Amino acid sequence: RRALLGLHLDEEDAARAYDRAAREFYKSYAKCNFEEKEE
């Protein structure tokens, strides 16, 4: 599946947007860039 996560000014913002979407979609199976506490 693909989802548009928006346009981001830098890589960190894009990675955090990916993490939010991955956690919502994949729940505990999400492979994220940052720990949940950091957001």
C-alpha cells in the first residue's frame, strides 16, 4: 500500500511522519526510525 504523507522540509520531518503513519497502520509491528517517546 501507498499513502501520501505530505511534503516535508527535511529528512527528519519526513521520517517522523512515516513513523506516525506506520504506528497507526502496523501497530506493534511497525519498523520506525525513532522511539515513540521522542515524538
